[in-house]
Amino acid sequence: MSFDQILPYIPNVGLLFTLALIIFIAHRAKDVNFNAFDYLIDPSTGKASITKTLQIVAGVTATWIVIRLAIQDKLSVEMFVVYLGALGVSEAWSKFVGAKYLTKPGEASPPPDQPLNG
């Protein structure tokens, strides 16, 4: 692979590196209430959630595609509306599931034998 073939990917790699660095710095900061693992851990089990992980991967991938299409001036209004709709549905589903089990971010759901209304 020649340098001319690699050159178009340098801004993409730089952007990903910068984003990863910002998340890492925010995660490590003592005075900021931010934990990057909260986006991957299921509070009811304390283990990594495949659903949350796939939701983040899908969101990052879709956002990346929309940004690339916008930069290339190929993003249509319909494609952008579909993108926003998919993100909205994903967030609404997360809120619905959280409300169904009466949990707040970072709070474990009640055991199955305990009534949900307290």
C-alpha cells in the first residue's frame, strides 16, 4: 500500500483517536462524574451488556456514515430523517425498558419476587 492510498484515511484515524482520547480523559478525571463503563454495564447484573454494546456500535457506525455522506455532499434529506428516526427509536426503547422496570441510570432493577411499586 502506498502513501497516496493511506492519505485519505489519516483524518478519519485522527478523529477517532481524538474522540477516544477525550473519552479516556473524561473517564479518568476525578472531579467529573463520568464513567465510560456505565454505557456498557447492565446495572442489574453488573456485567457487560451485549445489547448496550451493540446499541453503541450501531449508533457510532450510523453517525460515522452520516458524517461521511455529509462531507461528501451525498447525504439526502430522507437518509438524514431515517438516521434521526433510528436514533430516536433506540433512545425511546431504552427509556421504555428503564421505565418498565422502574430503574434510574446506575440503579439495579428490583428482584423478580419484589413488587415493582414498592
